[in-house]
Amino acid sequence: MPKNTVYETDIEFLSILDEDAQFDESLGIEDGEPILSDEQVVYLYEQMWIGRQLDEIAFKLQRSGRMGTYPQNKGQEANAAGSGFAMKKGTDWVVPCYRENIAMNLHGLPYHYILLHWMGDERGNQIPEGVLCTPISVPIGTHMLHAAGIAWSFKLRGEKDRCAITYFGDGATSEGDFHGAMNFASTLSVPVVFYCQNNQWAISVPREQQMASPTVAQKAIAYEMPRIMVDGNDIFAVYKATRDARKYCVENQTPYFIEGVTYRLGDHTTADDARRYRSEEELQQWMAKDPLIRTRKYLESRDAWNDERQLELETHARKVVDEIVNEANSIAEPTTSEIFDSMFAEIDDDLRIQRDTMRTSSIGQNPEQAGLKAQTQNA
Amino acid sequence: MANLTLVQAINLALVQEMEADESVVLLGEDVGLNGGVFRVTEGLAQRFGDHRVQNTPLDESGILGAAVGLAIAGMKPVPEIQFEGFLGPAYDQIVNHAARFRNRTRGAITIPMTLRVPVGGGIHAPELHSDSPEAIYTHSPGLKIVMPCTPYDAKGLLISAIRDPDPVIFFEPKRVYRAYREEVPEDEYTIPIGQAKVVSEGDDLTVVTWGASVFQCLEALDGLPEDVSVELIDLRTIDPIDTDTIAASVEKTGRCVVVHEAPMTAGLGAEISARVQERCFLHLQAPVQRVTGFDTIMPYYKLELEYMPDANRIGKGIRECLAY
Ligand SMILES: Cc1ncc(C[n+]2csc(CCOP(=O)(O)OP(=O)(O)O)c2C)c(N)n1
Ligand SMILES: [Mg+2]
């Protein structure tokens, strides 16, 4: 037998609203209408704007010592907004990393939870009943397996119209658990959308040092997973890709991979200084691709937006974010018993004693211990 | 002599060992141009080239596994894990490979590797950036565990670690990274692994601690009455543990308090307490006290200072033990 090609494949890249705000009608119009109505685009534009305002304020809070380290989502908003909007709130699960604030919010998580998380308060992770969203995940590249498990539970229970979406960065795809998640989801054949926000950098490590492959999407090939690359700064492309991916997942009970090509316009976190490792020129190039700018231009071209509405939105966003900050700040100081109370459904005696005495020293926990001299009772 | 922070002293030790020995290579996330997230490797990529200060993919298991391979083949890798909370994915490579090679090959293959890891709480960091997992690795045979807390000790111990023929985990208390400076000799010098340091001498009670807690203990000692004389021991090396120095002290004082940030149960306080009663049973005038973190998840930073033993809690522990 001769040598044959036994496998060939390709990867598509989807772009609908390009950086000059040119709209591709062949892809963006269905049944005579844009895939997102003007009202929907206005709504998503507003959500992106509020998300960015939240970032600005979070940055200021950190700089003035009122919040810990915070990772801005700036520049990547269309990924979270478009995909979060395409998933079914209350039915689907969202398993995020930390640059998907808008998706978490679209699925019902009030924004002050996210602030509380970064303010060093576990109550920011105390997801309200009915919000199907796992908390922000700090150990990179490990949480995608949870989405595979969640989707597996849909399958086990025969819940046919449910799907999970999980978000992660380009760097995260280097972790072994990423490949574990891809393998589990594809071999168990469960409905998960893997959404990689490829923002070109993992802190200071550029994509070329992170992986030899020129795309992230091609990693899905090894798992025989349907895949697509999208312009992650294009709200239409992100929405359409995710909507179709969800449909495919649910109908075929399989996972789907989306690579959103994007860029973080801010530092990695408030603890980082991106000027140390990336050029101003590169940053400027991506500034021009800002998802907010092109979405606004699109709306203006359809007479669905103008300067006046923009001013209204900016005022509104400031007010909304001020309220979010107030909400986060007005929560009572946590009590020390919170350190212990959620360790188990029911805490054991050791923990109870530690909680009640705030001591680990055996004599400190029990001053009446035999032999203790009387005068130390109030030590 | 130069007046250096802990970060600078570690950086200096790395520079000098890299200059002295071509086989010393650094690897880890962001250790290159960016100098690591704490800037400990600042300037090293520029000085020694990317090939000796290698930015790696975001894969802790990969970093440690590749370091083991480098070590097998005669290099002296110094991998960095960005925060102790991210040792998890590397656990298998550390415990099941690095720690075991010498023994399971009966000495034919050895792993001269120094794993550098920032450790501990107190810097208002996010989740998983503030833990104290040293006991986990102490419990795993085949690893040496070092945790200096002064710039001087860090330089001397890091040089010893890099020259050591076996795997060493070099924990760097991040709370101390830039907290203060001290005089550090320019010349290379070593501090032997396995030697504790008596920080202050005393007759009434012995405090054993390490890492950033040394400074909390010093503060607690300041708050004690004038007539109380406490001997403070900074272990510096956690494994192998310097039982002789501890025992000599407790034989003199008859009382011992162990302080650590990590949770209490099955923590190193338990090990030290056991050794003290084995060696000093007839000298003891009080039970060994443990003043430690609680048996809980390290809380997020709003409550972290409630979790970590501070001067107040340590002082109480000392007074109770004295009064027993
Ligand atoms: C397991 C693990 N290792 C290291 C880190 C430290 N760290 C935090 S974010 C980050 C880079 C993440 O890059 P990427 O996945 O591309 O996401 P991005 O931040 O670019 O959105 C690193 C190394 C971590 N949080 N978890
Ligand atoms: Mg990235």
C-alpha cells in the first residue's frame, strides 16, 4: 500500500463586524435580519460599557488601597458579552476564570460579588441561589474539568437542553488539566463549550513561547472536537459562534471549542506592569480594535446611537458602578467565626474549639487544664 | 557588603551561582524578561541569556518534570513556582519523581535541583497566594526543605541549596521580600542546610519558629515583661530538622512554644513537639504549646491576619506556657 493522507482538517476564522466597523452581511444577516437586533446590540454595548467602567473603578480602588489585586477585563469584553448572551441563563452553567465578569453578570451574578472576591472576602463567592455560575477561579487551567463534570451530570440525568460553557486563557491551555478536560468532555461526549480567550499573553509570556501551534483552536483537533476561531472583539462573531456551538452541543451531545482572538488592553493585573514586556506599538494596534468602539460605530451607522445617548450611558454607567461599589463596601466586616463555619456541613469539636477560643495552644484553649497556675487565667 | 532586601539577596545568590557554574539554569513562568512576578530573577535573562533563564509554558508539572530531566542529565536546574498555591499541579513530579530518584536507583541517578517558591500570607494577596504547605513536603521523604527569613541567611542557604546534590525546596517568605534590608557580603558564602539559628538567647522558655513568623515572634518577645528571658530559634532549615539545637535549648529552659503559620493538625509543631518530649522529657516543666494557623482553609485577606499567629497570640501562648 502507498502512503496515504489519513487525516486532513482545517480551522475557520469568523469575523462579521471588523475593526473598521464594516459589517459582513453574508454572515451577519439571517432571514433578512441581523443576527442581533439593534436593541440587543444596544443592550450588549451598554453591558460592555458598564463592565469597562467597573474595571476603571476597580483599578482606582486598588490604587487607593481599598481593594486587593484586580485583573481588568478591558479590551476583551465582547468575548464575555457575546458568548454569555448566547448561552441560556438559568439553564446552562458558566464556569469562568477571571476575565468574564460580563458573562457572570449576564447569568445573574450581581457585580458586587466580583468586587468582594477581589476585596479579599469569600462572600463574593457565595453565589446566590439559582445563579448557575461557579466562582472566579484562581488556579489557572484547572477549572475546565468542572465544566466537563457538570455537562456529564446533564447527560446522566437525561437533561437534553442544557449546556456548560467554560472560559480560560491561552496560557491555561498549557496545563495538563486543560487536556484532561478536553479529553473527558470528548470521550464522555458531553455538551460543553470550551471558550478560550486568547489575549496573546499569559502575564509576560507571549503566545509563541506558550505554544508552538499558531492557533489555540488546533488543540481541539486532537480531541476530534468541532472548533472555530472568532474575532473576539467582534460581538456578532462571538455571539454567532457561541449560539451555533451551543446548538451543536445540545443536538449532538458533544463539546465544542471556540478560540476568541483578543487582547487585554490593561496590565495582567494591578500587580503587573505590561510595559516591561510588550511594546507600545502592539498596544496601539489593538486599541484600534477595541470592541466598544466598533460596536458603537455599528449602532451609529444604523441610527440606533448618537452622542446624546452616549452621554446618557456614561452617566448611567457611573451611577450603576457607584452603586455596585457601595454595595460591596456596605457589607459588614466578616467575623472570625466565618473562617471556620463553612469548613464542613457540620464542624468537628477541634474546629469548634479553635473557633470559640481563636487559639490553637492547648493551654490557651483550656485554661483549667490541670497544673495551670491560677494567675494565668486572664493571661 | 551591600544593604539588601530578601529579594535582592536571593537575586545576588542566583547571579553568583550562575556565574560560577554553567550548569545552573533557571526556569519558570515569567522568570525571563519580566524577572518573575516578584522580580526575584530581575536582570538575569538580560545577563545570562534566555537559554539559561527560560520562560516556560504555564504548566507547573511541566516545569518540575523538565527540571528533573535536566538534573538527570547533569544540569543544575533552579525552577521557580510562582506561588506556593500552584505547587499542586507539580506535586507528582516533586514527590513521586524528584524525591525518589536517588533511592529507587540506589544512587545511580540523582536530582540536584533547587525549587524556589514564595510562601506564606500577610501581603493582601488573592486566594491561593498565601498558604504555608511546608509540612506536606517535609512529610514526603527525599526532599530537603529550607525557609530562610533574612537576606543574609537566604543568600548563604540558596548557594548551599544549589550546590546540594539532592532536591531542595527553597521557600521564600514573601511577606519579608521587601520588608527590610540588611548587610549582605558581596562574596559568596554558604550556610549549611540543617542548621538552626539562635536569634536571641534566654533561659525561661524556648520559641521555635521559621519564615515570616520569626518577626511576629520578635514582636511578641518585645511585649513580654523585662524579667522574662526567652530563647528564640529560627529553624531556617525545616528538613532535616536541627533537633540538637532545639533540644539543647529546651533542656536549658524547660518550656517550649512552637509557632507556625500553617494549620495546626499534623503540622510541623506536632513533629517538633514530639522530638522535644523524646529528647527533653525530664526537663520539661510544661506541655509544648503550639501557636499556629487554624485547621481551616487560609482565609481571603480580609481575615488573614486573624488566621496568622500575631504577636498578641504568640505572647499569650508564651505567658501561658510560662505560668504552667
Ligand atoms: C496553576 C497556576 N499557575 C500560575 C498562576 C499564576 N498566574 C495567574 S494568571 C497567569 C497567566 C494566565 O494566562 P492566561 O491563561 O493566558 O490568562 P490571561 O491572564 O491572559 O487572561 C499566571 C501564570 C496561577 N494563577 N495558577
Ligand atoms: Mg492570556
